[in-house]
Amino acid sequence: MARKKKEYPLIEGLEITSLAAEGKAMGRWNDIVVFVPMTVPGDVVNVRIRNRRRRFMEGEAVEFVRRSPMRQEPFCPHFGVCGGCKWQNLPYEEQLRFKTEQVRDQLARIGKVSLPEIRPCLGSSKTQYYRNKLEFTFADRRWLTYDEIAAGGDIEPRPALGFHIPNMFDKILDIDRCYLQPDPSNAIRDEVKRYCIENGYPFHNAREHAGLMRGIVIRTASTGEVMVIVVFNEDDRSRIEPLMSHLRDAFPAITSLFYIVNTKWNDSLTDQTPVLFAGKDHIVERMEELQFKVGPKSFYQTNSEQAYELYKVAREFADLKPEETLYDLYTGTGTIANFCARRCRKVVGIEYVPEAIEDAAENSRLNGIENTVFYAGDMKNVLSDDFVAANGRPDVIILDPPRAGVDEPVLEVIMRAAPERIVYVSCNPATQARDLALLDRMYEVAAVQPVDMFPHTHHVENVVKLVRRATPKPVPREDGGAKNTAAEQ
């Protein structure tokens, strides 16, 4: 006998009182938190509960009883479907306010460290067309929205070139226009789709792993240079070369044109070899007097203008002196390292990805910077007491780790090296807060600056300045005593 599907309640007249993590909003019903997407504080909604847990429920708004005066009209027709830019219905000033509160809450609640006044979140001068990189995916059948299905009638199946529906690897929303990347991004995507449809190029089916066209990556630099990478599922030169030639001729603005043949089941390109079809093998970004080469697999902050503001904060917090040594840990392609190099005596950068370290060294050479040295390898294996002895004790350390934060053994080496100042740049204030708690015995938080790199999303970067305590905090021993020195700890 089939188990009857569990029925959840319809909650009428729920008032949305605040924003929550992951871009959600929330209200309370009988002292239970209810998360409701696509709502803003001040909305009053009838909510159909879809998921119920012990401490919270999740649902969707089926009717708006009253709309919040704070609510604004989303500018993108794909809002609410593609899964990105979830806060288009919220004024930008409110987005920044919440991001500041989010940082304050996580540092205090998770880190439990003493905090100075949190600076207001630094807003992006551009809230549309601010990204320098987008990836689009092909699919042989486009995703049908719930509104289209509910309207009924004959719906013609069409292929798609766009974004993944959240949590669905094989469902692609066909994009008419995206407001994230400046021209000629939309025109290039649309022309690739038109050409492939008119010339019978089969679009990829992720479940069957069939179909020539897999994806396209577009990078636009602040210098005006454009890189395009087209990803194919097979090495069919009879179709690859005509399409690439068409792109080269149709868009003279493309300064770097690549293709990749990826026959794997997954879409990851880090282990694939880009083939240069036309133009240069890189594009160039500029920041102050510096130039940075960006290759097809290089990492570069996706909001170029706001990256400059972020790095200025990091440089301000580092407060470098001409005689000092800086360690830039998780240096990536050495952007921060090279940005700070002329303010100090020496910069030592460490990064896991060997190709990124090659880019970092090349960017130093490109800019005539001679006081940097870069090492590739796992941070836990590279950064050691012997490494510090060989490269010199750091006066300042800048940390810019991945979302998972810094491994505890790395933090222990940092504390034994005892730099005067640490600048911690994080894309995840929750793991940053955890790490600040571990550093707290030797370092106190002197300044906190949230930076908005991704308008209309819940994501926030945060920069924290730490200064070494004159006297480390004692750490309780297991026998009830206390450790007082770094050596004892």
C-alpha cells in the first residue's frame, strides 16, 4: 500500500520580519521560525509549508496579503527562476545594512571575540553589469517555468543556453538577457545559440552525455579586452572550426578566443587544455599602475572594480613599512601580493594551485616587481617553522583562504611566527569567526570592514585587521592551570 504523502499546513497572514542566511527571509509562527524565499521584511503572506524540521519550517508564499513598502520591482525577467540575484526585490541600501549585520552577528556569535565598531558594508559602485566572468551551459531542452506550465497550451520544446536551475545538474534555464556582465556578453551568447541552432549543432544532454555543444565562458576585462572559451563534447573539427571562425569574424572585440574539448561527464575545466583559436592567450586587467595577465584558467576576482576597493582595504589594514616582510597566504595569482609589494621589503606568497603560482610570478615580471617569491603546495605542508626560518619571519600576514577557512595547524604556525599584524580577508564570515576565536589568545581584532562584491546576493566579503597582543591570553590547562607563553601553548 502506497504511503500517503504528508500534508503540511497553510499558514495564513505570516509577517516576514527579517532577512536570513542564504538569501532567505523569515517570520515566526507559534514561536517556530519559518523561512520563505522571495519575500522581504514587511511582507504579509499566506505560506504553504513544504518542509518541517524540529526547529524551523520552510515554505513558499502562495498569496501576498500585504506587500512591504520596502519591496522594489526586480529588474530581471528571470528573477525567482534562475536562482541568482535573489535580492533584486530589496533596495540596495537594505542589502548593505543586512550584510553588515550578518558580519556582526557571525563574528560575535561564532567567534565570541571582542569587536570594535563594525564599519558599514562598502557598497559596489555598479549593481548591474559588474561581473567580469560568466559561464553558460547548453541543454537540448530548456527548463519550463511553473508559470508556463500552469498557463497550459502547447509549449514548443526548445534547446537552451543559460544557467543551471538550483540543485539540478541537468536542467538549464534559457537566458534572454543577463544583467550581470557588460557588453558584448549577451550578444556573444545569443549569437552562439543562433548559429548553432540554424546550423544543426546538437546541444548537450547531461543525462545521456550526448550532444556537441556543452558550454561557453565569457570574460570581460576593465581594459575592454574580451576572452571567449567555447566548450565542446567531442573533437569534431568539421563543426568546431566554422563556429570559431564565425565568432572571430562577427565579434572583433574578442581579443582572446579559445575552445576546449571536454569528453568527461562533469563540467569541470581545471584539468582540461584550452586551445587558442585566435588572438592572444590572455587578457589584461589593470589596477592602479599594475597590469595582471588573466589566462583561460586564471583566477581573478569577478568584480574588477570592487576588487580594487577590497585590496585597498587589505593594504590599509596591513599598514606596511618599507623594511617589513609580508606573507600573502592563499595568494592565488598573486594579485594582493603584487598590489602590496612596493610598500614593503619582501613578499612571500603561497598557493595550492601550481598554475596560479606561475601566473603570480609572471605578473611580478610584467610589472617589474623584484621583491616577491612564490611557492606552490598545500598550505599545511608548505608553511612550517622551517619555512619561516628560511624565508624570514613575517611582520605582516595577509590571509585570503577558501570558504572552508584556515586549517588549525596553519594557524598554529602563524602564531609561532608571531607577525605584528594579520589581515584576514574572507568570503565566509562564519569560518572566519571560527578562526578568529583560535587566534584570539595572541591577537585582538582592531578593525572590521565588510565589502560587497556581489550586489543582489547574500554573499559578503569581510576584511579583519588583527594586532598582536602585548601579553597573550592564558589558556587553561587540562589540569586546571594555565599556559602563559607561546612556547608552552
